[in-house]
Amino acid sequence: MHPNEEPVYRVLDELHIPYTRYEHPPVFTVEEAQQHWASIPATHCKNLFLRNKKGVTHYLLIAESTQPVDIASVTASLNEDRLSFASPERLATYLGLTPGSVSPFGLIHPAANDVRVVIDATLRQSGAVAFHPNINTATIVLSWADFDRFLQHRGNVVRFVQL
């Protein structure tokens, strides 16, 4: 097991959140991952790490993997000037992650307290959701209710938007 994923399982176990882990080859894009997700029963998500124009506010955007994301409309709904993808350095600093392994479980990183979470509102209808456990060689599945409980435990600002 990779050291990045051990803290994920520790937190989920502490919260008594059941999950199922699936291993697969390394994937860096949704397109690469889809061939490995076919047999995994869940709503698969993509996670985008964004920053505002001044670089003082960071957002983790979570959407269903095939949902198109119009960053300009997300920017407007968040009342921001401009949002853009954060650099790999910012991703490492704030979530402790590398490109290709972006996940809401990066919120367990000590510097993630101020990261704002933006979730496509349609995900609330999902029975189960799937994310990387902070590495891109595995996917874990948990219920939406348990994922919501994880987010509440983390205490980050969470906002639901229509994409």
C-alpha cells in the first residue's frame, strides 16, 4: 500500500465508514480510468483543483466523471473574478497530492483547511461514489451519505452548484 493512501483508510476507519478498494494500473485522466471503472458499481468522479485570480482562495471541484465543466460558469456562481487550474506545486502544498491523483481525500492534508469544496449538486442523487485514495493506482467506493459525513468531519466549506 502506498504511503499516501494509508491516512485515507485511517480516517475512514476512525469514522466507521465502510469502503471497497479496487486496484488498477496508474491512470492520469478520466479517459484512461474509464476502462478500469467499468466493473466498479458507483458514480465515478473527477476532481479539479482550482485557484482564484489572486491565488489566495483554492477550490476542489467535484463532478461526475463525464459531466462537462464550464469553469467560466463555475467562476460566476462562486462570485469569483477568474478561476484557473492550480499548479502542481499548489496541489502538493494544499492537498499533498500530485497531478493524476486529485481526490477529496486530499482534504486530510494539514494545509487543506482553507480549501473550499464545490460539488455538482447532481452527485447528491448518487447511491455510491468513487474516488482515488490519494493515489492513481486504486479507486475506493463509499456511499454518498458516508462521503458527506467525511466532508462534514473535515470541516471545509462545501458548496453545491449546478454544472
